[in-house]
Amino acid sequence: MKAKYLNPFTDFGFKKIFGEEASKPQLIDFLNSLLPERDQIVELTFKNNEQLGFTPYDRKAIYDIYCENQNGEKFIVELQKAKQNYFRERTIYYSTFPIREQAEKGIWNYNLKAVYCIGVLDFTFDDYESEPEKSEVVHTINLKNQHGKVFYDKLTYIYLEMPNFKKEEHELATRLDKWLYFIKNLEDFQNIPELFKDEVFTHAFQIAELAKMDREDWERYEYSLKVFRDNKATYDYAVETAHEEGLLKGMQEGLKEGMVKGIQEGLEKGIQEGLKEGQRNIARQAKMMGLDIASIQKLTGLSEEEIMNL
């Protein structure tokens, strides 16, 4: 069945729903569903999503969405489709820009406004050791001391692991549940479910309707969708290939060190090698299409040197 609404996991789709001036009510509502009652947002202002270093030689940061609320607090919102080895480090690096830009010349008391980094992830972290952490959707991180007490409450990282969100429509209990269900299932909807017929969600569906796009937006969406599908196909192929290669290698190594351990190591190595080659293929295509290095880095997770050498 032909899709009626855009795919929100594409760069274009995510920014269309949340990152444009006309989409501000949706972004405010979505962010408020993540924040405690005392920190609710009344108004947002979009800021330049390209952050430069102090000199032309410094590395810069390009956010999907960067905005500021009525109290001067900063919000970085990122959609991340493919797993990256150092994604956490990247978000921490990104958070340094809105902290640093608050510095004032002359006499200044260092009183900073809060910074929130929110990642909507189409994958799960694989280093959680136990439940419920492994299967949780929302992971909220603050700076804490050795006793678990919050040391600094003005820097918050929130990661939403979308594959862990498995609720059905009748199980949705909170506003955040509704947003996660909307994001995960939007492309499959043919009609607006009854629970989404309030003003904010109705507007979101209208913005996401493919038939209402002009030619320029349609072309941008088609390109973004192609990148998303190529990336997903590469990942799926890498996992499948790695499974086959890992199984063979595991059987061989299992004769020496135990079959279970060998299969696990083969799978892990095969998946990593397959994903890396898939990222290189996407980078090659993007270079041929004229995409700039910074955008290719964001798309693939490859370093500037790796991209330049392709």
C-alpha cells in the first residue's frame, strides 16, 4: 500500500515535523512530554543549527534542531538512524557549544542556562548489563557524584531508543507514549487514529501528508528517503552477512575454544566490518552527489580523513 505520510526517520521528515517554524507547536509539545512539570516550555526560538569553533581550523557541529526556550535554556534534538561507535561522545561534544556560547565578555559570574541534548535513536545501545535498563525506551543522564547524587542539574542527556518502544494503540498512557507511537508508525498510517485528533497531532498529520508537498519538498524528501533506505539495506545486509560469516568462523574457532564463544566473536566482528563497509559505500554515493564533508560525516559516522580517502 502506498504511503500517505512521510517517514519521520528520514532527515527531511524529522525536520519537517519538528524543525520548521510551522512545526513549532509539535516540537514544544514533544519536548514538554519529556520534561518535568516545573520545566515546561511556553515558547521556543529556533537558533542557527551550525555551530562554529573559535577559529577556522576548529571542528564544527551541525545539529538537526537547535532551539532556545523563554528562559534561555538550550535544546539540541538529534535523529540518529545508524549506530555509531562514539555516538555518546558526539552528543557530549555537541553539548559544549551551547555551554560555551553563553560566555560573556568582561565581568561574568558563570551562571549558565540549562542545556538539554535529546537523541531519537533508531537503534539500541548494546552495553547495558541488566534489566530494566536493556529494554527501557527513555534513558535520562545527569552528572552525578560517587553516591548517585546529582552534582549538576543543568546538563541533561535524554536518549529515546525507539526499537524498545513496543506499545500498541490501546496501551498508550502518556503524552510521550503518543509521540513515540506517532513517530514509530506514522509512515504506515492511512487515516488519523481517534486518539490523535487533538489540535497538535492533527497539525502534525497535515504537515506530514505527502500529497500536500510542493515539488521541491518532494524531491528533497525522495532523496532523504533513498539515503534512509540505502542505509537500512546496508545495515540489514551487514547483519545477515555477518551472521553467516560469523557462524562459519564460530564453528571453526569453536573446535579450539568452544563453539559458543567462537560464534559470538565471529558475529561481532562480522557485523562491525559489514557496517563499516556499508558506511563507506554510502559516503561514496554522497560524495558523487556533491554532499559536503560535514553532512557525510553526520550521515555515516566516518571521519573526515576516511571520507577524503574514498
